[in-house]
Amino acid sequence: MRAFMDKDFLLETETAKHLFHDYAEQMPLVDYHCHISPQEIYENRRFNNLTEVWLGGRNPDGSYFGDHYKWRVMRSNGVPEDYITGDRPDYERYLKFVEALQMAIGNPMYHWCNLELRKFFGFEKPLTSETAEEAWNYCNDRLQHDPDLTVRGIIAKANVAMIGTTDDPTDSLEWHRKIAEDPTITVRVCPSFRPDKAVNISKPGFAEYIGRLAASVGKERLESAQEVMDALVERLEFFVASGCRASDHGLDYVPFRPASGEEVSAVFRRAMAGECISTEDAEKYQTAVLLCLGRAYHRLGTVMQIHYSCLRNMNTRMYRRLGPDTGFDMIAQNTCGGEIAAFLSALDENGECPRTILYSLNPADNEQLGTLIGCFQSDEVPGKIQHGSAWWFNDTKSGMEAQMKSLANLGLLGNFVGMLTDSRSFLSYARHDYFRRIFCNLVGNWVENGEYPDHEAVLKRIVEGVSYRNAARYFNL
């Protein structure tokens, strides 16, 4: 029996161990999509205890922040909500999480948490109810006193080269500016353009948001869909001037319903007047905005990321109580591959298709995406159109393997831009270690099975590329 989570954790062959320890483990990481706070980076926040790092709490405005992956684990163990997002003492909340975590055999959360304790704190005992108090005291002492366990210390310890935060177009980017002006901050922290609220015309709060967008470009109001698109492009240009490398779109599904400018503006005016918008009309507006932004991304050298096929906030009672992004989302089944292809083709028609990463929350879409991306590659950069890493509910061991095997079967795994955290926790950089071990094990097995030659130089190039170099090239670092 192998020891739990030893140095060769998840590495089944000698080739896998060699590839991980000699190549992948040494590489910097590019966390090109996450939800961490640039303010906390600038202020170099020091957390008081593991609960603050892992479970979060409540913002001054009453909204909730934290790792909803962990919240779901606790709810699945029957933990009362007061211990999850409520005001119970931090130590009690932590103990309830540890009790639930012990039941998470086969869940990546079990691996992630233990990896975080080992990687950042040097606590190597498995986290159990028996070791919970010892881990709490040991890790909290280090969080409060160790200079390497402030936010910036954690980032440095993880060898992070670039962080792509997620930012609204109306954001002033004040904290990004302060970070850029601070010579003591060596990691590159780039804002990412997230215009969902301006795209989702049928969702509550659209008209109010358009008012904020108008104010961000110095106008009292935006009178037409074209003015909305002009404002978004103006804000995108500001983001790019502030170091933006990527955009991100969180869509229920990707629409493609081209319409005339007059039709699109008529839809916009009705929405601003508070009228109910049909699905077909909403898609006309969304298509126009997405095409406009796609062209702007190409012109400005910005990567377009599209995440889709999620049903959000499915528990109405808990949504009313806690708001969005609190752990009540699920996989959707949206068959929009044809619309994605038509959208990219429309951009490609005049050479305006940007570098694009596509993520579906539905793993049944792996093969569809694997074939779709091959339709729009070019000599602009290897792997210009990417099948994004296993996202959200799929970033499990089996989910990562399935995504990478699909990409290998249908495309070029060697040009993959690799892992991202998509997380709100600074300790989540351990997920890159998890991914690299799974990737090296996959490659190592292929080599030892005689399915790929033991060609040292090429294997080194592939492993270092997927671990770091491909993303550094793709995002122009």
C-alpha cells in the first residue's frame, strides 16, 4: 500500500515521476482565470485562521464570499447553514468542514485541502477530526506570523507568474493601478474584462447596469444598442491599457441570431423600458454585442474566453437568502456547438476571430469542442482556438483526464494552455500541482505503454509547455 499523498502522489510510473519532478514541478504558473481580489493583493492581506482562508464570510454589503465548492461539501454532510455562511465561531465552522471533508473520499476537495496544508504550511498529517485541532493551531500560528503566508507570500510560494482577475467593465481598476505602481509586487496581476451584465439583456437589473455603464464613459444615458457597444469597446480599451490580457463571458449558452442594427436597437429600447423580451429577440441583441466585442478583442490582442452550459441559482429559497455564487448551480445540457461555430465563422470571415478558449460545463461536449476548435485554427499562434481545461464540476481527476484525452484524440494536447484555478481562494494554487501530476501521469503512462516514444527533448517541451510556456505565449506575457 502506498503512503497517503507522498511526493509521488498520483504518479504511477517512473516516467511520470521524472516528468513531474524534473520538469513540471519547477515551472512558474499562469493563473489566467480566477476570482481573487486585487485589493487583497495590494494590501497584502494576512488571514487570521483557516476558516477565513477556506470558508470565507460576509462582505460589508451583506453579500457572501468564499469557496462554494467547500460549502457544497458541508451541505452534503447535513451541516446547518449557520456553520457554512452564518455567524457561528470560526473554529466551530472549521470543525464542521473537517467532519464533512472526511466523507469526501474520491472528491478532489479532499486532495486539494490536504495539498494546501502540505504545500503552504508543511502540515503533512491527513486532516481528520483527530488532527483538526493540531492543524488549526499550527496553521493559524503560521498565518499570523509567517512572512511567507500573507497573500503576496502565498503567491510567491506558489511561483505564480501571472494572475488574471475577473473585473466588471465599469470597474475603475484602482487596485490594479496601485499594484502596477508598486515595485515590491513582482507578480503580474492583469484585469480581465467580464461584460456579462451588459450582454444578458433578459436578466434582472439590466437597465440599471446600463446606467452604470453610461456613467463609466461619462454619459448620462445610452440611447441605443450601438451606444452600448461603443461604451463597452471604450472600456475594453481602458482595460487593455491597464494590462488586460483576456476577456471572459459566462453564458447560459452561446447564441447566434444575426439581425439588423435597427432590430437590435428596437430590442434594446424595449428592454430599457421594462418590457419582457422574447428569447429570440434577446439572442439578436446578444449576438450583435458578442460579434462587436469579438472584433474588438482581435484588434486589441485580447483572448476571448467563453464559459457556458451552467444552470445557476437553482435553489430559489437559498438564492433569495444568500444571492448568487453561493453553491446552488448545476450542469446544463445546451447543444449550441453549431451556434459557436457560426459565431467564430462570422468573425473569421474578415480575419477578425480572436484567440479563443471555450469551456463547457457539460463534459458530454468534450468531443464536440474537440472537433469544433479544429475548424478555426490559424498560423497566428499554435492552438489559437483552445478547448479549455476541465471547468468547475469537471476539475476532478477523472474530469481532467477526460478533457485531456479528448483534446489529445482530436487535437494537439502539446499546445494546450493548461490549468486555471477559477477560484476565490489564494491557497487554490495547489490545484495547479494537482493538474500537473495528473497530466504527467497521463503522459507517462502513454510512454511506458509504448504509445509515444521516450524522446526526452520532446517530452520536456510538451510538459513545460502545458505547465507554463504555452500559456505564457498565448497571453503574451
